[in-house]
Amino acid sequence: MMFTVAAVGVVVTMAMALARALIGPSVYSRILAVNVFGTLAVMLIAIYGFIDDRPEFLDLSIVYALINFIGTIAVTKYVTYADMGHGDDGDPAGDI
Amino acid sequence: MNLEILSSDLLNVAMLAFMGVTGVAIARIRNLFAVVMLSGIYSLLGATLYVILDAVDVAFTEAAVGAGASTVLMIGTLALTSDREKAMPNSNAWKGLIVCALVGAALVYGSLDMPLFGDPMAPAQQHVAPRYLNDSMAEIGLPNAVTSVLASYRGYDTMGEVFVIFTAACGVICLIGRTRRRPAKKSGGDK
């Protein structure tokens, strides 16, 4: 019961994040909407694992969180430099 | 138990509804940056749906390729081109809609013959699946049957796939390289 209520709450929040991604006038609101949506997908998979009595899904949701991070890095790099091949200017740390 | 089935149905319906809304929005929005963001959301929804349908490995691939790699690739394409789509006068929109509706109807008609989801009498569950599920623990010793199929029963197949991916990665590195990096200073010398 508790997990079902939590899943309903996550789905409602997903609807709100999706609305922000659809309307979102600025670039940043859309980036944030996608980021929030990825976090909500992670939470939904974790909750579904407990609903279905398979808490091993927690591992899967951790990997999703890592993937979500990569996309956000690429998007913020694009917004900052408007170029994915931004040089490292001789910095030994690379273009991180 | 009923509540579990109910919540699983609710999640299915909610994910499919979100995917429908996102798909229509992707087709209609002209700001391509927003389209890339929405396609990332679409992949996450698809991955969640695959998890609910018990296809955990497919869901993982969808999340890694759809939400991770293809978002990065499309953002890179936007950086090289433009993030506005030219509005084309489309007089063939109705023809396209009719073709899509016909193909969709044919696919739905074809799916009517398929066994129900999770049907234990389906041909896919009758052939080699019982052997994998019953004997893989004794034969391979891995708790996850999917892993033992991929890594041991079909080990040569998986090794071939790894070779293909490795070759593709080598080709991409040869083509792209790191030409944007500044050449190292000559005076330092290299040991």
C-alpha cells in the first residue's frame, strides 16, 4: 500500500516535470525538467522493485542515475560553449 | 496482490500516456533543443516501461543508448548545425497520416495472433527456456539466468559482438582522433 501511494506520487510529479519540459520557455527549465524526470524514473524503478518484491532493482536505478548524469554534463557543456569540441587550452586536466 | 496488479497496470497506463504526449510534442515543437530534451524523456519513459514489462536488460540498453549516448550525439549535431527547424509547407501531411494509420493497423492486426504477455504456454517459453531456468544454476553457477545465457551458453556469440563493437570503436577513433587538441610543444622532448 505504502509503495503504491509513493508510485502514484512519483507519477504525478512526472506529469508536472513533463509539463515543464513541454511549456518551459527557457532552455534551463527544460534541462532541469529532463534532469528531474531522470531522477523520478530512478525513483519509480526503485519503488517498483519493492512493489514487485524484487529489491534488486535498486542496482538498476543506481546505474540509471549515472547515465542521467552524463546527459546533463553534455547538455550543460553545449549551453555554455555552444560547441561540443571545446578545446582544453593546454590545460593538463583536459577539457573537463 | 490485487493492489500490486493494479499499481502495475497504473504504471503501464501512465508511462504509455506520457510517451504519447511526448511523441506528439516532439513532432510539433520547432525548437530542436527542446526536441532533444523531450527525446531524452521519451527514452527514460521507454526504459521504465521495459522494467515494468520485466525486460531489465533491454531497459538498461534503452537508458544507456537512448537517454545517454543519443542525447549527447544529438546535442553535438545541434552544436554543428542550427537549433531551429525550418517550417516546411507540408501538403502531404494527410497522406503520411493515412500511411502511418494503415501500417499501425497492420501491426496491431499482426499482434493479435501473438501469445499473451507472460503466457507460460507461449512457444518462447517452451523451447530452451525451461532448460536454462532449471539447469543453469547447476551447469554455470550464476544466480541470474540471463547472465549465464549471455556469458556462457551463447558465449561465442557475445564474444563476436564484443569484437564488432571494439572494431567500430577503433574505426571511430581513427576517423575523429583528437585533432582539436593542441600539438605538444617540441622543445620538451618525449622520453
